[in-house]
Amino acid sequence: MEKLRYTVRVNAPAHTVWTTMLDPSSYREWTRAFLDGSYYEGSWEQGSEIRFLGPNEDGSEDGMIATVVENRPDEFVCVEYRGQIEGGLEDTSSEAARKLAGAREAYTFRESGGVTTVEVELDSQDEYAAMLDEAWPKALARLKELAEAAA
């Protein structure tokens, strides 16, 4: 597994950036960089299960299952992946699901002078690193646009 890091500076308070990043409707907007139609089900509350989903061509859904391991509003949130969803079915036992299990994705928000720095740190399987290196900067640029418009 490879550790990936991405950062963006947003001209908005941390609370605005936090809300924009995690609100279900704006989440759909900034995550289009990964897959148009991406969304989540569940809660960002610490200890909760959350599912990150997106549509397939056949109408079913694929995604990942995670647990929110830490949530400090407006400061930090971290999820740990437990498995995947393929064709709408939960999978925590296949080889692919086991490779994903234990991977973490964390968002840190630091505000100074009305500017919030968002740091994203995630564990990635090597074969996805190039795709994520392309998609994350686009996603964070869109998040920046949305949060600054909301501020």
C-alpha cells in the first residue's frame, strides 16, 4: 500500500469547508472527479458505517464500505475501509476486499486568517495511485470552488 497526500488552500472558514466537503449534495459535486454519480450512504458520526457508492453501466452500484474511526468537527475526520461493494453486494472476504481492508482515508482542516488548508492522506493500492494522483487535485479544486462560493 502506498500513502498518498493532497492539499488545497480554501478562502473560507474551516466550518464552511467541512460542511461543503461532507454535505450529501455538495459531496456529489466535488467527487465527480472520481466518478460522476458518486455519493455516500450513512453517517460521518464517529463509529458509524459509511458506504461510498457509484453507478455501474448495468445500473447496479459499486463502492467501498468503511467505518468512521475519528470525527472532530471542523478539524479532522478519518475512515477505515472494511470491504467493497460490487454489483450492489457487500464483500468483505474476497482477496480484493481483504487487500482494501484496513486502508484509511483522513481529512485534516486547519484554519488561519480565514483561509482553510485541507490535507487529505490516504492509503492506496499501487495500481490505483496514478488514477488518484489525477483525480484528487481536480476534486479538491472543485471543493475549493464550492466552499468559496458558499463563504
